[in-house]
Amino acid sequence: MGRNKRIIFVNPPLSIEDRYGVKHQSGGQTPPLGLLCLATMAREKGFDASILDAAALKLGYRETVGAILERAPGCVGITAVTISIAHAAELAARLKKADPGLVVMIGGPHLTALPAETMERYPQFDLGVVGEADHTIVELLEALESGRDFSQVKGLILRTPAGTVRTAPRERVGKMDELPMPAWELLPDLTRYYCPPVHTLKRIPAALLVASRGCPGKCTFCDRSVFGNVLRAYSARYTFEMIKELYHRHGVREIQLRDDNFTAYRGRTLELCALLREARLDLVWTCAGRVDMVNPELLRAMKEAGCWQIWYGVESGSDEILARIMKNTTTRQVRDAVRMTREAGISPCGFFMLGHPGETPATLESTIRFSRELPLDEAHFSFTTPFPGSWLYDHAEEYGTFDRDWSRLNGWLPVFVPRGLTAAALEAASKRAFRGFYFRPRIILSYLLRIRSLRHAAIYSRGFMALLEWLFKSRRPGKGGARD
């Protein structure tokens, strides 16, 4: 097979500490599902496609470049979120130096949110793939193989003598079931190299799935540039087939459905629950949901089908803040959803953010107090971060100060500080929130009761030590920690 039919999709070097900061020991390594979809699609269309997950394999730049060049591809596709875009650019620069004829493209959430600015800052990328790339990648590879001009391929940002130009926008994928089943074997060993964060884990091996795209919400802090506001999903049957593949061929015993809002399609959720009940798999699963989209009937069906944990985007304990960030939920709805979830026998968990626009010392304390008043089993407190592609990224300075250093936008640093607050005040509130929530007998006991193996115990122990280290040390993560 010729060089121009060979493509390698790369997740660039990025350490767990770069991603999670001082709490890195409680973080997880998750598979690059977007790359998996693209590599599977390219392979289905006759191209020699492979994946190199340098982050999961803990490869440095030199090792990554060597592994890529050894396969002699004609094209390399690198993905990046905002905190990894500099890592992707460093890798691209080294690749172009080693093989100037290699076509190096960049894609992923960051490029889609800021295509022109990213291409201008990093000239080592030959071109960028904007938005959903399932069909774009095939057309691009066909053009590369035949020597045709890329300008007729939709969904690209290209370099020209006059500067960067965008080709026609790519239509979003409509019928998700028409996409090929993910070829999991393209990734490193799922059970060896990937493990979700400790606070989301009950059984191992565990794997992640995303069974829908898009979100109809209008939250000011969310980036919807890749998948948009139109919600599309795999059917219940297709989702079930993906789960069976992971269960039977890869030994997975926990599925984490990382859809933005898994419960949005109630009929689909109920149908999937029925399929899981009938199959009687030795399997548990978790998902995320909105507090205004669950009811007792749905929750009972989910519990009977093996769901043991649901994460809700609570965000704040102040109704004023919830309205300001356009969450379109209330603290009353949060209380009702958490209560119904616990009554159904499912563990309720909450995502919270500290430092919203308009936040005050009083609203911070309301959120911290609210997290302890709710009968939650887990709580995740991050700092409000204006990610590229979100409304807040464009308007942050109207409400406070914002450090726009892309390498710091990981959710664990107070890069956005609302007027009337300080970074030190936000960090102190974060520590009060974690300490007040997790250092309670009920929460500690719940973790002890979950332990099923020595590996499980080791994972939880590392997470606990990470929390202690962060609470009692002021060390900040460095920049650009991926090794050579």
C-alpha cells in the first residue's frame, strides 16, 4: 500500500500532571474516542489507518516521532484540546524537521474553536480539520492520494500565499448509526493503558463510550463548536452492540457513558435499559444527566439495567448564578433529582464550578454549603474556565480578569477571577469545598465499601494521597511538562 494511503492519528505527549495538576494521582487516562472514530472510518474506506496514543503510552517527543516515522505515513493527524495544543505543535515541528514532505494536520476541539488563530500561531501545521471530521478525513485522504487540490474538501482551514482560508463548512453527521462500529483494537490495550478517574469507578476493567453528539443547552461556559446545539445519538440497539463488543471481546465490566446528557432521549434510554436487562451481562455503568430530565420511572429502569452512578451538572448553589450562566435549572430541581436518584438506588454525584461571572463570597459559600446539604456520594469542584468556543471565552474580561494562556486552561487553575474576588480566595474556597465534602465519615466509608481487589485499593489510595497532597501543599503544576 502506497505512502499516501497510510495515515497515523496521534494523541500527542501529555502527562497526567499537565492535565490534572497536583491532583494528577486521582486523574484518569481516557481513550481518544474521536481519533478512534476517524481511524475506523479511514480503515473502512480502504486506507491504512493506525493510532498512536503517546499520552497513554507515556511516550516523549523523541519516542513519538520515531514511532511515527517508522511507519512511513504520508499523513499524520494530530488531535488537541486547549491544554495540549502546544504539545501538538511541538510534535508537528519535530515531524516536519525530520520529514519535510510529511503532511501534518491538526484537528480537535481547540482548532475547531479557534481555527485562524491556531494556524497563525503554529505554522508547523500544514492544514486544519474543523468540526466533525468523519467524512472530511476520507475526502482529504482521497485528495492526497490522487494529488487533487484540497480546496474542494469541506471542513478544512488551509494555508495560501494570502493567508489562511476556510473551505466550505462540513455538514454535521446526521444518522449516527451509519458510522462504522469503533475498531477498538486500533487503540493500545484498553484494560492496561486506560482507567477512568478514581471517583467515577466501581469495577475494573472499565471503558468509556460516547453515544451521542451535540447539546441543546446554552450554558455560557460550554464549548459546542465541534458538535453544535443539535443533539444526535446512536440508536439504543447500536449502543447496545458497542457495549457487547467491549464486554465480550475486551473483558470490560464497567461502561462510563460520557455523553453530555445521556438521559435527553428518554425513549432511547428506556429501550437500552430493556436490552441490558434482557442480556443479563455482568456489567455496571454510569452516565451524566440533567436534573430536569429525570423522573422516578426512568431512574428505576436505569437501576434495574445496571446503572450505579449518575453525574449531574449542578454548577452552583445559587439560583442567581444558575440564571446568569444560563443553566436553566434551579436548586429546587437539583434537590428533587438527587433525592429521586438516591431513592432509585443509584449513587448521585455533582459537578460544581467555583468563580462564575458575578460570583461573590456569599455565593461561593452557598455552593460549598449546598454540596454538603445534598445527599451526594461524590462532588467535583473545578474553577470556572472560559474555554475557547464558549460564550464566556469571548466575554470574560467584562466580568473579571482572565489569563488567556492556553496551557493553563485545564479547569484546575483559577485563570478567570470575577470582580470582587481574588485567585487566592477561589483557591481557598476550592480547598474548603473538597475538605468539607470528602472528610466526612459517610464518604470515607462509601469508598472503603467499594474496594473489590488490591488494584482497586491501590487506585483509591493514590486518589486519596493526591487529595491530601493538594490540600496541604501549595505547589502549582509547571508548564509544558511532556518530556523529550
